[in-house]
Amino acid sequence: MELIHVADAVAREKHIDKEIVLEALEEAIQKAARSKYGYDQDIRATIDRQSGVVSLKRYQTVVEVMPELSEEDIESGMEEPIGLVALAHAKRIKPDVVVGDELVDDLPPFDFGRIAAQTAKQVIIQKVRGAERDRQFEEYKDRVGEIVNGIVKRTDYGNVTVDLGRADAYMRRDETIQRENFKIGDRVRGYIYDVREEQRGPQIFMSRSHPGFLAGLFTQEVPEIYEGVIEIKAVARDPGSRAKFAVTSNDPGLDPVGACVGMRGSRVQAVVNELQGEKIDIVPWSPDIATFIVNALSPAEVSKVVLDEENNRIEVCVPDEQLSLAIGRRGQNVRLASILTQLDIDVLTEAEEAERRIEETRVRSALFIEALDVDDMIATLLCTEGFRNVEELGDCPVEELASIEGFDEDVAAELINRANTFLKAKEDEFNKQKKELGINDDILDVDGVSASMALTLANGGIKSRDDLADLAGDELVEILGVDVMNEKDANALIMKARQHWFTKDEDKTEEAAA
């Protein structure tokens, strides 16, 4: 019964199944028995689950003739067959035996020698350790995203090992909050962000700087978030310094910001204390991106928001005295707002924005004056109405242009006619230069290559789609100029030019398959 008691004790201590411990004991006894009776023997040990009695049996499969390994087989690493007996020898034991039968012999119990006992001990340790690792991984693999409590077990140059009770978690130095110093025995709370099954056992990674840690703390402190009445939409953190936290309410009668702040700030203060005094801005989320950006940049006041959907960028205008507040110390406020909204935000003062608008209007007016041969007043009026280039004016219906105050149908028709005449002359000039420079039509089929860009590329020796596809991003920027295109956009344009290569390869693959 001692074996049963030992298995019970180990299973309780390691939090694993008792059956796994008993199987490890059986395997250990089998190995010890093979070391005594021979490694070519198929010996199996069984422990009675009720009485703890150990039974040893030897199994032998009857074969016609015992196989013999050649030197080549031995050199190749082939092992001797286990648990075989020749038919002639088996008939001496059991006369009616045939090939394929199994002979089962009971073996007497034996005393473990020092080496056999050491071997058995190693087998049991490995089996139990493996079962313990499997149990840890199964227990924690579905707990990613949870907040757990533990005790600091070891520190190593800022990296912390945390005892969670039934497993150890690892918190790297960059996953801790600034100015935090842990000592052995300190209680610590953290967020499990990853669990990996590795050769040395399951690795549980814990963090206190992860955005999910802030969200988890508010979930614990605010019952409305736990119940799903208030929803966390986005979190942006500068760990230990400042954080922005966007929430919305599924109940129109509930203020999400007030619920998160709590009575006299009790709820938010509990989170701030856990995060070593990290300042937290709780902002209301809005489906309207402009409203959300205004909320995200608080406490700064925003006077105007301009959305550039094509480039996924936002321009925000603030009063001159609000500029430093909107940007924040070392750009912290606008950076966190950018992370929260997942958009690039450019902050301008009202004076800078007005100056830039004046410059844009001046450039567009000059373009209309030159292309349409009109005075400054008409050109400025076209800019004010939102026309950005001559192409837009040429495509505009006469009725729409005539609806502008100060224009009638005759003036509108004349302006559209002048615009189309200018565009036709521009197209003829381009076709002439295209022929002289030897530009291929396929380069104009690449999305993003304009006529003016094609001329610039041709002057740089790039006259076809394949020429463009062969370029590197920095080479294209050098040809066009940094004021026309940055390296990121250049790489994207080159990939578009290479798209037909992939299409050709797919066609060839389909033809070969057919």
C-alpha cells in the first residue's frame, strides 16, 4: 500500500492526476526489471490500483526464426528486436504453440539495486515534471487577458519571476512601470498577455505596462464595465506617466465617464494608485471620428478638424494659446490621441492653418488664371467653391457651375469650354512628348502614375512598367523628388507596377496544372 500512498501524496502536491503518477511508477519498475533480466526482454509491470501489489510479466512473441542484424544494420543504428522467441525454443515450453502466439511468464519480485533505483527515480521525476508542465499549460493557456496576483520569487536586472501559486510567470523589465522596484516577497498584480508551450515548459508572460492591464483594472473597479453596460473602445498608455481611455455606454441614460470616475473619483483613484500615480484621461467615444478626435485631445480645445481619408491623416486646428497643451510634454498628448484614434494627427494653430489656406488659394488661383485666361476675382471664386484643378472644372455640369452666385449659364459654358480646350492642348502636348521620349502605354496603366509623373520618369530613363517595377523605393524618390513622393508611397507604387509579374506566374501555373 505504500506505493498507493506515495502516488496520492505526489498527485496532491503537484496537482496532477494520481493515475499519471502510478503509470510513471510502472514505467520505472519496468526499466529496472529490464536492466536485471535483459534489455532484449519485453517486460511489463502492473500496479494493482486497490492493493498496490506489483506484478511483473514477460511477453514473448513467437517467430519462425530469430532475425539477425548485419553489420550494416548495426552501423545504421538499427536496434535488436525486443520480446521475440524462436518457434523451436517456444515448443519446449508449450508444445502446441504456433507462430504469432504470445508467451506470458510471471517474473518474481526483485530488490532494486542502487543503479536501478536511481534510474527508476529519474523516470518518475521526468514523468511527473512533464505532467506538471502539461497541467500548467492547460490551466493558463485560456487565461490570456486575465489579471492575476502573485508573489515576487526572483529578480534579475529588472526582470521579475512571479510565483502565481501553481506556476511561475515572467515579467520583463520593459513590461514593468517606470520607477517600479520589486523585492523578493513583494505582492504584485499583472496582466497575462501570452502563454507559450516551450521545450523547457510553459512560459507565462505577465505585464503591468500593457494597455489590457489598465482595461482589466477598470473592469474590476467598475461593475458597469463588467456587466457590459459600459464598453471599453480603446486604450493608449505611456506607462507610469499618462493614459487615455475611451468608453461608451450602451444605456443612453448612463454617463460612461462619470461611472468610471466614481463618487469623488474613488474608482479612478483606485486604478491610479495601482499604476503608481499614472494620470488617466477618461474620454467619451463617438462614432463620428471628428468628435472622437476632439475628445481625445482634451484638455486642449479644438477649433477645427480636417479629415484626409485617402492618407488616413487628420489635421487639427487649435487656438495659438492652446498649441502647447494640445501637443503635450514631449508630444505626449497628441501621441496618445493618435494611438487612441489609430490615425496620424497633425496639430496646427489657427494662424498657421489660415496662412496655409491663403497659400493654397493663391497657387490654385494662379493655375486658373493661366489655364482659363480669367481675372483674379473669378479664379478666387472658383477656389472658394472648392474647385482644386482644371480637370474638375472641365467635368462640372453647366447647371451646377451656373448656380454659383455671379455666374450665369453663358459664363459657365465659356469657363467649361476654356477648361476643356486647355486640357485638350495639354493632352496633345503630352502625346507629342510621349512619342518623342518613347514612353510605353503600359506605364500609364499603373494606378497612381499621372501624365506629368510619366514625363519625369521618362526623363530619368524609366519608360515602361517593367522599368518602373525594377526600381527600388529610394531610386524612385530620387527621380521624382522628395516633395513629390516619400519612400513609403514609392514602394507601394513599385509593388503596383510589379503586380502583372505575379499575374503572369499564376497564369503559367494554371496552364501547367491544366
